[in-house]
Amino acid sequence: MTDLCSTTQKNLANGLCQRGHQLTIYNGDVAGTHQGNPWIHQPLTQSRIKGFHALSLANSAKKYITKITNGIAIVDWTLASKLSTSLSRQNITWIVMDRSPPADSGIFSMLQWPIWKKAWHLVLKDKAQSGFTVSSTHSRFVADKVGVSNDNITALEAGVNLELFHPKTKAKQFTLLYHGRLDKNRGILLLPLLINKLIKTGINAKLLLIGEGDAFSELQKIAKGRNDLDVLSSIPQSQLVEHLAKAHVGLLPMPESGVWTLASPLKRSEYAASGLAILGIDHSGHRFEGGEVEWMKLVSQEQFLTEGANWLKMLANDNSKLEQLKLQARQYAEENMSWSHSIDALEKVLNSVSR
């Protein structure tokens, strides 16, 4: 809960507490790091060795489950199969939380998929009351793969804090931005090629990448000595908000493969609330349920560089159009992307299983 990747958890937690629910969060954060929040925090012991994170957390959590006498537990899918028996012994009603199926590549993905399926099989067998996903596409994926009824799956889509993220006067230099994991399997290495192509058309543009991941070092090397490409490691949310508010276009390069087609990317909501136009790869994880919007351009992966650069050039040469799209994006966020929508859905499920 101490980095930008926990934005969803923080907002859902705050929402529940604001509505009068008592919440305790059990995770591997160091004691004291949750001070000032409205929930109780119980630190768990977590191994630093990749591949043993979930096992160590589950073993630590079992010590505390025996002390729980009432309430509802929301359990991350990585821990579900390991904690199911302990939760049943305590007669604790519990729900699976699936914020993303396995996203690692290689051996870790092969090891994680059976654990993911076991978690949802526990919903299928009524060991867990229900499960949460991040999008309707994600829910359909679970139903198809495991056979869980749609009645037992609720999508909690990524929202945005509309008071925190909002537009400001945009930078003079046409600025593209991506923030999140800088991992190669997210299509990140396409973005320097995109800015190169745009600059060759004569546009005074800049690309800002914010985050950490296995492509970070390579991106830093590409950016060395350039004034049109900046690569920053993870920064406090207060700084991120400022960068977003001044940028013109947010980027969604995640490919049409694996978990990205099931996602409801948090950055998409934050881009919109900050008044950014959006350029991304065209697939279900990036599209809005309500259909196309003028301020978001989605193109095929094969045409991302050519069609994307052409669209960006058009925007860079039309300030009135940029201003129009900024207002449209913000309005859409205000009408559709408040965290209240997901908190309503979460609370509805909690109330239904507590009866």
C-alpha cells in the first residue's frame, strides 16, 4: 500500500471506511506505514524471494485468522487456496479478489496459472461466496475458463479521484506521457519509436515515461543526452498529478495479448480526469463499455506507430482541438469514472453475503 500500484486498494478501502464499515488490512507492509489512514493495519511476514511472496504471506496470515470471530474477508487470489481451509474452520465468509490474472512471463506465469484457477474453483464450489474482477471482459474470461456463474462475479472497474486529478494549463511543448510499470511485455519500447516518428514530422514534442520495470535501464540509455525523452522512476502521487495535468496525451501501449485485454487500466481514468487525449492499442482492455469517444484514439498494434503519429501530429497542430478534447475527457471522467461507482458495487456484494 506504499506505492502507486495500490491506488485501487486505497480508494476502495477509504470508500468503505467513509461509509461506516470497519476495515482491517493484512499485508506485508512494515508496521507504521498505514498511520493516518482510517483502517487498522496488521503487518504480515513476507519473503523477499520472488516465488515465495504468497506462501510466506499466507503462512503469516493463518496466525491471525484464528482470532477473527466475525466479518467478511476479501482475499487476493494468490492467497485464496492457501487460506481456504483456515477461513472455513473459523466460519468466515470470504470473497476472492482478482485485480489481474497472472501477468508475469516465463516460468512464474506457468506456476501462477494453476493457483489462479484454484482460487476461482473455490468460488465455483461455494467455498468462497463470490469473486471480484476489474472489468466485464475479465468477468467473461473467468466464466469461460472456470465456469463460474456471472451471478457470482462482480466487476470493480478502476476509477479516479476527481478532486486529486484535474486539468491545468498544458505545457508549451506538446507532451506525451505514460506512467505505470515500465515492463517490456507492456509494449513500452514502442514509445521511444513513436516520439522519434512524431519529431521527424517537424513537431516539437516530448515523451515522459514514469515508473519502474525491466525496461527501465534500457529506456534510460535511449533517453541519455536527449531533451525530447525523459524517464523517471516512481514518484510521489503529488508529483505525478502535476505531470499529468500539464501533459497533452496519455499513452496505452499494452498489447492485445494476455491479461491486457482483460484490464481496466487505472491510468486510463487518470488520463481522462487530467484532461488528456489518449492514444492506445485497440483491444477490449482499453475500450470503454459505452463505445468510442472522440478524445481517445485506438489503433491496431501494427499501425500504432504510423496511425498514432499521424493522429498526434494533427492534435499538435490544432490547439483549439486539444482544448476541446481536454474538456470532453474531463467531463467523461466526472460522469463515469468516480470511485463511487466501484465502491457502490463492492458494498452491494458485502451487504448481500453478510445476510
